[in-house]
Amino acid sequence: MKYPFLSVLAIAAITASASAETAIKNISTGYDDANNVQFNAGVVDTDWAIVAGGTAGHVGDPLTAITNVPSPWLPDTDSSASRWIAVNTGSGTWGIDIDPGTYFFQTTVLIDPTVDVSTVAFSTLRFSGDDKVLDIQINGTSIYSPSCPCPDYAKWTTLDCVGHGLFTTGSNQITFIVNNGSSDPLNPMGLRVEGTVAADACPEGQPPVVPEPATAGLVGLSSLGLLIRFRRRTA
């Protein structure tokens, strides 16, 4: 009587393993992925950089985790999975008042040749920015267009199942283009991101996984066990 139950467990385990995501890189800002903790205030987030392309300059300036978060930004305590990062060389109350213009925040994701890049994506990606995130790009291709001119810094914006087909083997660049408006005397600018690049992300949107011969045989035996049990009960 135990065999049909074990068969059901075997099928469930195979289904779960076929659909489970495999994390490639956590790109969350202000977060120590190796130790699964937030960075302390003032720690440089070396995974992120300001790169060329924006109008505000500061290319290559260190981006540090901040906890002296200006209101009405999302407070630091809103999530333990990230922190705001900013060019922390400005002036003003928070030390992050910085030049107006656009900033290109960028991080790099390396994908091993053994990974099927057609399955790689973000299952969930959320972010907040001051004043506003204008665009998000994967290897130069946009995956986001803002729906309103309203600022982003007081809320999360969430994208689900994005990026399929845009990742390649080797080095991949993820870029957030942030606009910082002009205001006197205070003009803070920053970015907060939470998300993990993963293989087999959102598998429901991917082609079905074809099991290897050994796996297919196990599924067949499991199904046969269920069929035999069903026939015995109805005989």
C-alpha cells in the first residue's frame, strides 16, 4: 500500500526539480550576498558603479550604502534585503545632495557556459530611485518604461518575469538610468534594487523540460504504480 504514495512523491520531486530556479547572482544594492546581510552604512558597494552615458558626471565615483535616508524615501527598515546606494560625496543634510541630471547605475552578471541562457531572467525585480528610474536595460535592451512622471523614491516598483532572451553566456550588464531633478538647497540622489538573476526563472513561460532517459523511466514506473493501484481498488 505504500508504493503508490511513494510514486506520488517521486513525481512531485521530479516536477519540483524541473521547475526550481537556480540563482546566478543577487544584484540587490547595499547587500552582502556572500554573507546574506545588509552592508553597514558607508560601505562601498563594489558590485555597482556609475558608468558613462549620463549627463550628471560622477562616473566611477564610489557608491556607498546609506542609512541616513531622507524622507520621504523608502526607509531603511522597509526591507532587510537591500539598502539605498548613492554617490556619498555631496553636501547638505544627508551628504548625498548631488548634481542634477541622469546617472547610469550598472552591475555585471557573469553566466557560466553550462547554463542554458534561454531560461535566465528575473522572476521578480523591484526598485526605487530618486528622483526617478527612467529605464532599465539588460545588455542595452530596455525592459522597463515608466508609466507616469511621478517620482519613485517613496515606493517600490515591481517587475515580474523579465529578461528572458536578453542574457548571454559570459558578461552581462544591467543598467538603471536614474534622473535626478534640480532643487535648492537639497537635491539627494540614490537607487535601491532587489532582485536575483536566475536560471529556470518563471518556468511557466518557458518550453517544457524534456526529462533525461533515466528520469523518464522513473516517471513511467511511478505512473505504472499508480495505475496498478487504481485497478486493484476498482476490481
